Amino acid sequence: MAGTSRTASRTANTWRNWAGNVTARPVREVMPASAEELAEAVREAAADGLKVKPAGTGHSFTAAAVTDGVLIRPDLLTGIRQIDRAAGTVTVEAGTPLKRLNVALAREGLSLTNMGDIMEQTVAGATSTGTHGTGRDSAATAAQILAMELVLADGSLLTCSDKGTAEERAVFAAARVGIGALGVVTAITFAVEPLFLLTAREEPMSFDRVTAGFDALHAENEHFEFYWFPHTGNCNTKRNNRSAGPAAPPGRVSAWVEDELLSNGVFQVACSVGRAFPAAVPAIAKVSSRALSARTYTDIPYKVFTSPRRVRFMEMEYAVPREAAVTALREVKALIERSPLRVSFPVEVRTAPADDITLSTASGRDTAYIAVHLYRGTPYQAYFTAVERIMIAHGGRPHWGKVHTRDAEYLAGVYPRFAEFTALRDRLDPQRLFANDYLRRVLGE
Ligand SMILES: Cc1cc2nc3c(=O)[nH]c(=O)nc-3n(C[C@H](O)[C@H](O)[C@H](O)COP(=O)(O)OP(=O)(O)OC[C@H]3O[C@@H](n4cnc5c(N)ncnc54)[C@H](O)[C@@H]3O)c2cc1C
């Protein structure tokens, strides 16, 4: 083996994802501390005839980060490279966890515009699969990228943005949601803005009221989302809008009761009981869907958008055209009501405006996301398969990091620019250094 680099390298242990449904046994793992070390590790792997795959924090439910070759760990490729206040940008190392970025930005009086539900993931891992929150005007985390730096399969370092050569612009269009197929991202430049306040309004609402008013709720709020509790007609809605302040964080007791006790502690117990006694799930759902109460609070963005998720689950999420969301959700409700399925986890509905990223789930179309979850250890195939059938009928695009069964043939039909992505992959990685079984399925050989 060519293993002469200074990059921390060791025989790998078994790698596991957060949900515990995916494992990998790479030949070796490396922990580069710079773009140069990472490029060297890529060249060495190629020389040894091994595949290469970078992992983030393993928060994907799909085998996107799995390799039997060289696993690149993100742990030492972290930190803020540069903050440019005048330009409104921050450049971060690819392995930086979102929580570290959020805290560092807040200390500087800055923030990302929009984000997902949690902030454990690395910046490169999150953006590579199209991680998103909910937004009327602001899109996924990857859509906030202004420039990125990647190590390509030939070991060279490329910086790209929507300026530059035609090839650099083509890479930028695709690599923001690159599913690890085009190169290893080493740094990302995000657009940031002065820190702002968001007022969150959480309010229980009936399923009929939310679905009837979905278009208006979406149009009237900067960030609207809701959860429907299967086996009930109950939803919990969340409206986040910018506020002139003052900050009014949830009281400690309220935050603990809602975020820790109900959303994690009691929910964990309820899920365990439901898994052991599926017949009890509808009764538990009726109680737990009523336990959450209306509340309003005002805080900085990451404290409003994200919350801790300690209850482990499996998840599938589909992006459908926004106008199909209510029909698709009603079909999911009818499916659960007429089947023996017992579903202990709420169904989450979010939105995103169309973006211009080649394989973003919101590429070129205004989107609604419908996500289904089940407590870890509960058989999920029957539920996910039945829901997937509904989503496919609506031209659904699966989240790249969440459970799904779609292949390249299907995906080529729902992404108008699919061939543009695979042609770029052919140019950048003709030997398929970055291939794995997952990419073979979703992109083809
Ligand atoms: C509890 C929980 C909550 C979640 N909430 C949301 C949410 O609100 N919204 C949402 O959209 N998703 C959500 N997800 C999904 C999650 O954001 C994505 O799966 C994300 O990709 C995970 O990031 P990661 O850092 O763990 O990357 P990993 O899962 O480890 O890797 C994901 C992909 O990125 C690639 N990758 C990693 N690093 C690099 C790099 N440096 N260069 C190139 N490719 C790279 C990997 O090879 C792999 O293909 C959630 C997941 C969990 C478990």
C-alpha cells in the first residue's frame, strides 16, 4: 500500500449510521486535517485501487456514506476559515458540524437564513443530500452556498461558484447536492446575514383545518410546517416569522416540558409501549397529540429552527409538487385508516421554493415535503412501501439521505436535469472512484 502520507490513517472499525440500520467495513479510514491531506488520501486510495467515500456524522438513513474502500472521516477538517462581513459570507471546512457553525456565526452577530430540524450534521454531509427546513422564500441549506472547494477524482483541487469557467459553473450547479458522487468537498462558502429574531407560534389545529388552509398558511408565513398525528384528526402547526423583537425565549420550564419531556422523554416511553403493544398506538396517539399546547416565543434562528432529537427512528421523506401536498397527505391518512398499520410517529409536512440545483429535491419546482417516521426497531417496510406508492404517483422525489427504494431509471423521470448530472459525473469521475452500491442504484453504473 502507498500509505506514506501524514494524514491520520488506521485500519477501520465498523462504521454505523445514527439510526443503526447501515454499517460499513472500510479497508481503512483517514482523518485529513486539510484539503491538501485529503487530496493526498484520494490519490493514495486511487493508487491502491480502492474506492473513496467521505462520511459526515452518519445522520443519513440511506447507505450514501458506505464504502468498502477508504472512509474519509470529517473530524479534523473542521472550523471557520473566513468570515467576510462586507460580502456577507462565511467559509467553513467541510467537516464542521452545523451546530458549531451556528454558534460561531451567532457570536459574530450573523446567521444562516434557513435550516433543518437538527444541527448535528456536518456542513458537507447535510448539503450533499439536500438537507432542508421549511420556507416560503428561502430554500435548502445547499441553496445558501455561494462557492465550494472540492477534491476531484484525479486528486486536483477545484473551487467553483456561479462565476468562472463553464465547467466550474456546471460543477457548482450540481455539486451543492452532489450525494458524494462528484468529489470530496473540502470547504463551503455560505451566504450569511445579520443575526435576526424569529417568533415561533406553535398551535394545535385539526387535520381538516390545516389541510383546508394549507395554501394560506404557507403564503402568510415565512416558515410554515405541521405534524399530523396518525390515528387522530389532530395536528401541531409551527409558524416562524421574522420579528423586530425583543427576544422572548421559551421559559426554562416550558422549554424543558415541550422539548425534553414531551418531545423526547415521554415520547420515548410512548414509542416503546407502542412498539411492544401496537394495538395501543391509536390510544397513545390521541393522548400525545393533545399534550402539546399552544406557545409563542422569540429567539435567534438556530434556537427556533432546531431542537434535540434523542428518540431514534427510521425515516422516509418525499418531495412532491407543492400543489399535490394536501391530496397526497389525505391519501396517506386514508391508507393508515383502512390498513392494520399502527403508526406511533407524526407525519411531518414542510415546504421549499423551487431552486436551481441540478438534483436538489426542489430543483425547478415549488415543493412540499412529506416525511414518515417509525420508532427504531419497529418493522417499517409495509408502511414506507405503501406511502412510497402514493408519493410516486405524485411524481415524488425521495430525500437522498432518507429510506427509499427508487433507482436511476425512476429518478431520471422525475429530475429533468438528471442526464446533466450523470454526464458531469462521467467527466469528473470516469473510473467511479467515489462509487458505492447506493450511487450505483440511484445514478446507474
Ligand atoms: C435526527 C435526524 C434529523 C434530521 N433532520 C433533517 C431535516 O430537518 N431536514 C433534512 O432535509 N434532513 C434531515 N435529516 C437527514 C440528514 O440531514 C441528512 O441525511 C444529512 O445528509 C446527514 O448529514 P451527515 O453529516 O450526517 O452526512 P452523512 O449521512 O454521513 O453523509 C451523507 C452524504 O454526504 C456525503 N458526504 C459527507 N461528507 C462529504 C464531503 N466532505 N464531500 C462530499 N460528500 C460528502 C456522504 O458520502 C454521503 O453521501 C435528519 C436526520 C436525522 C438522523
